[in-house]
Amino acid sequence: MTNRTYFMLIVEDEPAIRNGVLGTLKVWAADQPDLWHFGAASNGVEGLEIARSKPVDLLISDIRMPGLSGIEMMEKLREENREAPAILLTGYAEFEYARKALTLGAVNYLLKPVDQLQLIQAVEQALESGKIGSRRSREDVHPAMRNETIRKALTYIADHLADPKLSLKKLADHVHLNPSYVSVLFKEETGKTFSDYLNQQRLIMAKRLLLGTDKKIYEIADETGFSASKYFIKVFRETEGITPREYRAIRKKIALETGEEAQR
């Protein structure tokens, strides 16, 4: 398996906008330094040459540029079978351009001045759509991103089990991805939904506390992040078929009869 990276190309003739977009996305990708590489061009001609020299996974381009417009650059890339999903920038609400761009692989259309949050959301939506890197094999690009994202997600969950406000949104914010994308990715990689996995891990911790301490049920519910003892008992019964109190009593009885240590 190779660890190829995503390459994002920004093509914009206004230096302030080009540098602003590039800077925003470098900060966004800072926690994945080996995953994203960036290139920048000041016009369509230069952008076309860069795209001819290496595969572009996501193109962010101004529509109107001197010499070669963003649309014309996309048309040439398509003719050469080098097309890439694109997010287009413009100072005009030109819906004719937008419709044309969609036929050439554009996945979004942002008005200038570019809002940083909207830009990041557009990139994350492109990721979520599966169009970025779609011309490469899935093992070429995605495993590095997927493995690193899930590793961070599982570590974050383990460190925050006791937090009753732990949510998919908080997890997504931590790994800097869209919540719906994280939800799909989490299910694909772990075989469980976020909430099912979270409850599973909380119950594992709860069982340890039930067998290894004399803490009361409400105390264990609180320490394992369940919002209330009634909810803890409900989830425990649905999963184990018995209440936490019954589980503790049965396991301790078995341990006494067999000489087994209660806590494992």
C-alpha cells in the first residue's frame, strides 16, 4: 500500500485572495501535514501547466482571469482527461457560469470575498461526496486519512468517556471534518455507529467499576458519562439482559463459588 497524498491547486490572479485561500486551507490541514500538499498559480495558463505535471485532486479557481479563464482551463483539462473536482470563485453572481462549471466537474461555487468558514465547508463537502481522489484507487489515498482520523477519534472518545456532553459534533470538530462524513467513516471503519460504540465503551468501563469497586449505581453512571442513572440502567439492561445491580451480584457470587477474582 502506498501513502500518496492529496494535491490541491489554487488558481487565482488576485494575490491577496490567492494567499488568503491558501493560508486558510493550510491551517485547516495543519494536523494532517503528510496528507495534503498545495500548489498555487496566478493565472489559468500557469494553473494548466501545473495540472499537466501532476494529478490534481481538488481545484480551487477563479472563474474570470486574464489569458485563460477558470472555465477554459477546466475545459482543456477535460479534453486531456485530467479533469478534477473544482470549487470556483467569482466576484459576480453569474449563474450561467455556474451551470457551465457544473458540467465540467465543479462541486461548489463561492462568491468573493471568500468567507473562511464557507471555504472549509466547501472542501469538506467535496471530501464527503467522495469526488476528491476518485480517479485514484481507494488504497492509494484514503487509508492514510481514514486510519489517522479514526485513530484520533477513538483516542478522543477514550479520553472523554465521562463527559455526558460528548457528541458526534464534538468528535467531528476535534478531527476537523464534517459530522456526517465522520459518521459514515466511523461506521465503515469500526462496524458500529458512533452512539453504539460510545455506549459499548461506557459499559465496559461501568462493568469494571461494578466488579472492582463498591460504588453506588448512580456514581458509576456519573463516572461513565451516562446522563442519568435511569438511562444507564436502561442501556445496561438492553445490552446485557439484566440490571447493573443484578450483574454485580451474579458476578460476585460466581467469583466466590469459583475462587475467581471479581475484577478482571
